[in-house]
Amino acid sequence: MAAMRRIRRSNKIPLNFVSRTRSRRPRIGVRREIVCVIPTPTLTSSDVSLAVEDREIPEEIICHENVVETGAVDVSAHSKRKEKLAEMWDSLRSSATQVLTEGFGLPEVKCCCEERATVRCLQCGPCSYFCPRCAVLQHKSSFFHHCPEVWNGVCFIPFDVPGLCFNQHLHLCDKQKPRSVTLFHIEGMPQTVSVTFCECEPDALTLMRLRYWPGTPKRPAVAFSFALMDWLELLLLECQVAVKDFATVLELRITASLRQMPCTIYPVLIDAFEEYRYYKGQIRSLKGVCENVSAACPACPKTEGTVTISIDGNFGLCRKKAAGSSSHGPLSGTKMFLDQSMVTNYITHYSCPTTVYRGTQQCSDFLAGNALRSNSRYSRLDETGVMGAACRHEYPICFLSLQHGERISYSVLLLEKLREKFRNHHIQFMYDIACTLKKHLMNAGRRDLLETVELAIPVFHAYGHKMACQIEFNPRSIPGFGLSDGEVLERLWSYLRRFSAMTKEMRPSHRIDVLTDALLHYARRTARNMSKLLNKRLDHAKRVEQEAEQKLRELRNKSLGQSELMTKIESAVRERLHLLRLKSKYADGQKIAIRLSRRITVVTRQLKKVL
């Protein structure tokens, strides 16, 4: 039979070729490849025996079902959908432009009072048109936060509602006095509204009762809606939008709407937003309602047990000395960050034995713990970075600002604070240079810290250490660590590092407040996703357990087979030696000697067969 070869369907195929593929539709993301077996060119087409094979190759490509002479072109289903969507948008563009352009003009509509409507309010609805009198009645007291517009013959311009007031005064008082305040609503548009105040409480508290945050604590002239401040908080914590950039966007939006800028927004917004975040933090922590509620990981043991904690440093979250100083401490206090004066005093008076760094370079090449580099490396920085701790469930616990390199004393301070926080727990402490930390604690006479603490090196960093450290500190070889990799802070840094561009130019207290809010936001997000995380890790642990059992079973069967073989060999050798000793006692030709010789031959053959 002639030699056969395979060709792809993309090659030229004779017209009399008939595909015998199955009629089912191929799966999305899987390329169906038609492979046919044809004779070598020396044979005629009448002698061809075609064998069609339907194969599925896992690619993100789907070939056309139709076979053409010039070869089929591979086009994925995603590309087809994108092309179809682009064609639909292309057919809609001209009509959409015409419709939207018509919306810039004034339609021929009448108000409910049969007067010609020249005022529109997009907040009331896309087809809400009023006459000037009805627009004033509609927005004077109920919808004062809307931004109506009036047609001037050329375009729509802002329509000022005369006598716009906020008469709802939630604090009962006889001495009420109205005053004009510029209110910024959720859309960022300002409205000058007459707000009723009283002499019984500060004006700022009255605005708070009305769900507006005052720009200043005393006689505020500007206030921002809670919804706008919540929107800014989410943009800051999730998208890292700076307050200055947000204020610039508001100013551009106000200018584009042909409204007059009431004031420079940023100087008022920056301090007001800082106070608003403090207020939201008090509400979330139930301050004044339930004082016993603590921000702790919901999955870690509360009273006793074992907690696995990782610490690490991040030098991307620095702060410049030229950024200035703070007139007050951070509003967040010590929710996440330790008091900086206490940290500075501890590091300054910490005595470090000179023998602690002996042999460190033989272990790893990390900069962590290198005090020689720490003294002169960051001359233009006030804070060189952040060091912190998080549990195995990626929940942040405790942080501090670095003013030097990653000195060993910072890790000792964190270890002491964690011992105080988890005094009834057994702590599994994972650090990039846990080997150096253990040497340091033993040389410094701090063996008390090692009594309830078990040190380990994160899995990823362990392979950068020498073999002795890998054997002693690798969590995969230490009982009780399970599948904890110790890299939880690396995942946290990937989120927190996005704040570096803004925090390096902040005042010290403002920087601590922003980073604290970011960590608390990360903690809330982690707590919401805790069930998914635990289920995912449980499934991973089950898969690892099954794979390990299978490997052990294979190894056990292999070793068992080898032991049975060795047993057979040893038994045959012992029997042959015994027969040889017996045969040596008898003369050749005797019947017993002949029987022994035959048996020796049989055993020898069996031994050769086994070997």
C-alpha cells in the first residue's frame, strides 16, 4: 500500500473531496481541525482512500465550517461578535448623532398650564419641560437640588430659581434665622440655597442634619452632599483619585455648564473630606453605640489557638521631607498605624548586637535588616516606607512608618506588639529573614519572644536562602503551617502601592489617615470575600491532599515491589549457599549429592531469572 501523509484542511483540497465530519457544532474556544489522509502524489485520484479524522485542539480560534479551495481562514467567535457589534454601531452612528443634536434645541412642547415650555430639568426626567412659573413652583422647595435650564433663543443656560430655600429645620427652636449657603449636590453642581439655622446649635451641625457636610466648622458658606462625599471616598479608595483631581473635575464641569464658580473648591474640600472620612470611620466602628466591637479578622481564633501572621516592608510608600509637617496628629489614631513618636523612640534607643549580622550574606542577599545601608540611603525622605503585619486570611493587623531601611529592630517591635495583642495564642510568624531575626533574638537575650512564636520564611523567599535555612524555616517542612505561603502582604502591597503617588506629597498625619482608610477598606473587602477565599483554599487543600496521597501510594507500591523482589533474591541466595554447604559434605556420585546438585541448578536458574 502506498505511503500516506496528513495535510490540514487549510491546504488545497480536491473538489471531489467529501467531508465526513460530524454535524455537531464545535464548542466556543475550540478549533476544529479536519485532517485527511491522501495518497502520495504518485497515485491517481481514483486510487485515493480518504480517511477523515475529526479532532479538537484547545485554542481560542474557531475555523469556518465551509471548506474553500484557497484555504479556510481561522476566525474566533469573539472576533465575530466584535465585528458584528462594530457593524451595528456603525449603522447607528449617523442616526444617533442626529437624534442627540436635536436634543440640544427646544422642542415644540407646552407646559401643564398650556404655556409654552422654555425651561427643562434633566434631573426631573428626559422630557420634563416647564414654563418659568411652573419651574419655580416645582423646584422652589421640593427639588431645590435640581439644576433647571432655560432656553435663551440659542442654547440652554442655567435657570436661577428665585427664593430657593431649605425650610426643613429638624432642630426645634424659636430663634431661627435663614442664611444663604452654596450646596454641592451629587452631580457636582452648586446651588445657592437659603438654609434656616438657629442659635441653639452650630450651623455645621444643622447642615449635617440635612445630610450636607459643611466646608468649615464655623458659619460654613459651602457644603457638600453626603452622596457626593461617598462617591469621592469610593473613587479615592478604589481608583486612587486625589482630592485635587476631583476638585478640578468639578470646576471643569461647572464651567462647562455656563455656571458661575462660587469659590475655589479644593482648599475647602480637602479639609472637609478628611473630617468626613473620620465621621464615616466612627459610624462603621459603631463608636458610641457598641464600644466592644473590634476590627479583627472574622476567621482567626479570638480567645486562644494558633494564628499565622506575616510581616513585610514596602519602600514604595515613602513621604518627602519637603511635603511639610502636620499641626495635629492623625484623626484615625492608632487603628492601624502605631504612634510614630513611640516608634521613633523605640528604634533610637534599641541596642543591636554587632554579632547579629555575622553570616547574613551567606544566608541571603536581601536588604532587609541591613542597618549599614539604612543610615544614609534616604536623606530626602521623612518616611522611607511602611512595614506591617497581616494574618493568613489577608486581613491587615498592625502597621508602622519606616524612617530608615528595614532594620531588624522594626520587626522586633512588631513582634512585641503582636505578642501583646495575641497573648493567649500561639503565633506562627513568617518573615523574609526569619533566620536572621531568630539569631538576633537569641544573641540579644530575647528568648522570651521565641517561647510562643514559631518563625518561618515565606515560600517564595525561602529559596533565596541557603539550604540550612530552607530546611529549618521553610513552612512546607514545618508541622502546623499547612499550605500558608506567607505572601499575603505581597498581595496587600499590590493594592496599597497605588497610593504612593499621592501620599509622598502629603503631610504626615494626612498620609497616615489616607493609608489607614485604605487598609480598613481593604479589610472590609477581604471580610466580604472571606467565604469565597476559604472555600477556594479548602478546594485547593483537598486537591493537594488527593495528589499527595496518590504520589505516596505510587511510591509505596514501588517500594513494596522492590522489597518483595529483594526478599526473593535474599531467600534464593540463602538457599543456594545452604545447598552448597551440604553438597560439600558428600562425595560426587552419591545419590544425595546428585539430588543436591539438581536442586542447586534449579535455584541458580531462578536467581538468574530474578536478577
